[in-house]
Amino acid sequence: MNGNGAKGSNVCTILDVMPRISRDRLRKVRDMRLLSQRELAERAGLSPTTILKLESGRVDEPHPRTIRKLADALEVDPAELVRGE
């Protein structure tokens, strides 16, 4: 049991229910931070190819960990990078 009396962790986050990334939001936030795709990749610990694929729409359902890495690198809440927000 955890501290609130429940077994396990049943906390639902935006990454659990909406893991589709918005390529337009990703690009917009990256541009606002004045980062190149390569710079964002380095900050996030991802490959530049991954950033290219996300922004081009070739990949729109990355692993939630990838969304978290991008959000951390861009200093935004993951929900800002996810569709439907």
C-alpha cells in the first residue's frame, strides 16, 4: 500500500491517456526556445532523427518517456506537447 491507503500507483497522467504528440506544438515551443532540432535532441538525450520524425509527423505516438524528455528539455509541462490539450 502507498501512503494514501491504495495498493500500487493508480495516478493517471496526461501521458497515460493522450500520448500523441502535436508536431506543431513541438516545433513552436522549440522555435520559441531558439533551439535547433539537433540542440533539442542533445538536451533531451534523443537523436536528431527522432526530433525530425516527430516534427514531420512520421512518428506521432512516441513513448511517454520520450514526451517527458522533450518536455523537460523544453521546460514545459508534457501536456503542452500533447494533442487535445
